[in-house]
Amino acid sequence: MTDATHAYVEKLKPLPDLAKLEDREFFEYVVAQEQVQAHALTHAVGERYDLAAFTINEFLASQMIKDRE
């Protein structure tokens, strides 16, 4: 499952470049959050739930900071 998830993320990476300029930021977010989910899944499969949670929380915090800018 993790291999399929990482392969899926690789397929998503071109999306921001294909999107209209006004939609680019949204697709950058989509790719970023999918990358975070894939990394968190890898940690969870390895039973490192602390790292999985940290990975997701770090991403969410970075988005909150970004939204304030």
C-alpha cells in the first residue's frame, strides 16, 4: 500500500505546472498534503505512530503559518 501511495504522489507532482495560474496554489497544496500523507503512512506501517502524527501536525502547523502570511 505504501508503494502504491508513493507512486500516486509521483503522478500528482506535475499537477501544479498543468494548472491555470489562478489554480496553481491549490494544486501545490494538494500535492504537498498527499506527500505528507504518504510519509505518515510509511511511519505508521513501521509502527512509528509518533512520527506519523508529528509529520501530519508539522504540515498542518506550516499551513496555518502560511495562511497568516
